[in-house]
Amino acid sequence: MMGTTILYSYLIFITIAIFYISKKGTFYIFSPFIFIYISLAVNDVVPLLQYDDLAPDNLWYVTTFTAIINIVFFFIYRRNLITKVADVNVQSSLGISHNRKKIAILFGGLIVMSGILTGVTKSMLIGASVEDMRRTNEIGIGIITQIPGQGLPLLFLAYLFQYQKNRVIKNLSIALIIGFIVFLATAARGGILTYITIFFVWYNVRKRGFKWYEYFFIFFILQQMVAAFLFAIRNGEFINIVTYEQFFAHQYMIFGANTIRLMNYINDSNILMGQSYYYPLVQIIPRFIWPDKPVAIDYVYKEMVGMNFEGGGIYTTVPNELYLNFGTFYFIFYIAWVVIIHSLYKKLLQSQENIYDRMIILSILALASPPGSIISSLQLIFLFLLICYCINKRWKVF
């Protein structure tokens, strides 16, 4: 009963905060308010209240305790969340800009080539299902596409900030085109979301923050419609795709299909002891050097709950993943993650901060905020900058 009261109170609190942040004009896609505070409400609290009779006790413990932690940290960092982000002015020399285009062409070519080599692109173009081919793309030649996958969005963001002042429709069109090409090469729907997110990073910084209703329409209605359409293409299906489950119940699906199963499997006697964050630490080692390199934790989760290894992996939310790894004391690591995220956001708010640091922080906050993703992204960003340095002969890459 107490847990239910806390969770309903959290939903009321977040609803008030949404109007508050929206009125202040700082409803940014890269704001911790979205992927820490709103995320817990829509991805954890609402589904838990819906599936309350199916959820194990540890799931109630994690969600309730995390809601309390979030309320405390919202008030601690409230001033940062209502501070507007200063504009980003990228002013690269002609030489740097020219090299940036060459690097973007190189990275784009590698991504397209990976789709051709694995057969993913051909299969999707002829309407065949590629679900069982995605693992080949992700595991077989992953490192070849991971660096471009991290670097190309950064290059696109630099291009937007340097050349595209007020061209909203043009920038959105470019983002959609690049995202769809990446989707055809990788079959990952996240490809389109990545470049749409980069577009909105530019829009939020250069133009304005979202209104609350704009955000929820784009990311809780329109996004689900596009995701359902892409899923149909990936499976070679072009009919019977308009269903409530596909459009409006993504959070329920992840919670019911993934989170409940994983939390039922894990308890304090068989926690993963940080295994979820081991693969991000070693992912840059090519598989031809280390044939037995572990696979991404997404696939391990799938095997843990007895699901087929083929196709993509499964995932859960940040608080639950931390519990899977550290058990009852997950909250220590969750608090550390919240502090790190807010510290990065605080640096972003400082307009005098180095432009390159601000660009990298923007990309991390917008695209790679979960703990494992941050570990992975930092390594890939370093390799990306190293490639840029070899071409530019200096670290100034934007």
C-alpha cells in the first residue's frame, strides 16, 4: 500500500514538474529531466501500476526507492534544470570543414558496406525478413560500424551548428534521409531515432525547448507509429501493422516481456556483479583478435530468460539493470549515475566551456545516457577523435 502511494505521488509530482519545466523553456531532449525523471515515470512507474499483480517484490523495491531518490535529486538540481543552454557556435576552418566531409563520407561508406556484406540491405529491399541477420551485423563486424555509428552523428551535429542557421525543414529532411540509410544498412530502428535526436538537439539549442505537448506527441505517439512501420519493413510485412500494441504500448511491452522476466530471474543470490558493463569495456577489441569476446549484455539477458538468441537483444531500464548487477545496494550506483549525469549537464550549461567538450557532452546526454552506453561511447569517441586527428593532424575536428 505504501509503495503504491509513493508511486502515485511520484506521477503527480512529475506531472507538475513537466508543466513547470515546459513553462521555463528548458524542456530539452538532452536534459536529465527527460531520461532520469520522466523516464522513470513512463517506463517504470506506470507499467508497474498496470502489472502490479505480476511484478515481483524486488521490482516494487527498486521502482519505489528510485522514485524517492529522484524527487530528492530533482530539488537538489532544480536550478540547473530550468537554466537555458547557451548557443553552440562551431566555426571551423575551410580545411577542417573539408576534412569533416571526407570523414563523413568514409564513415557513411563503412555503414552502407556493412549492410551490403551482411545481406541486410538486399533482404530489406526485396521485402524479406532480416530479424535473424541482425546478430551477424551486430556481432560479426560490429567494430567496423560502431566507430562510424558514434562519429557520424557528431559530424552531423557539427554541420548543423556551423552551416544551418534557420533551415528547420531542410535539416529534418537530411536527418530522416541519413537515418533511413542507416536503417537499411543495419536493420536497427535506432538509426533513424539517432539522427532525429541530433536534429532536435540542434533545434532545442538553436531555437527553443519543447512545449510539453510537442514532446509527448513526437516521442509517445509519432515515434511509436514510425517504429511500427519500420518493424513491419524489417520483418517483410506491409499489412496488419496498425495496432494499439505497436503504436501506444511500447513501455508496457518492454516491462511485461523483459523487465518482469529479468527481475523474476535475479535475486540477491545470483546478481550479475557488473557483467552488464563488462562488454562496453572490451567492445573495441576486434572479434578477429578475440574470437571468444563476450557478446553484448542484451543477448545475455535474452538467454537468461529462455528466449531465442537470434534477432536483437532485450533490455530493461537503468534502475532495474543496476539491480540486476548489484542487488539490494543498486541505489549506491544509481545515485552515482544521477550525479555524473547532472555534472555533465552543468558543464554543458557553462557557455565558456570548450566547444568540443560541449559537443561531446551533448551527444552523450542525447544518445548515450545509460551507464553502459556512457562507457561504450567514451571509448568510441576517443577512437573517432583519433581518426580525425590522423586526418587533420590536430585535435580540432569540428
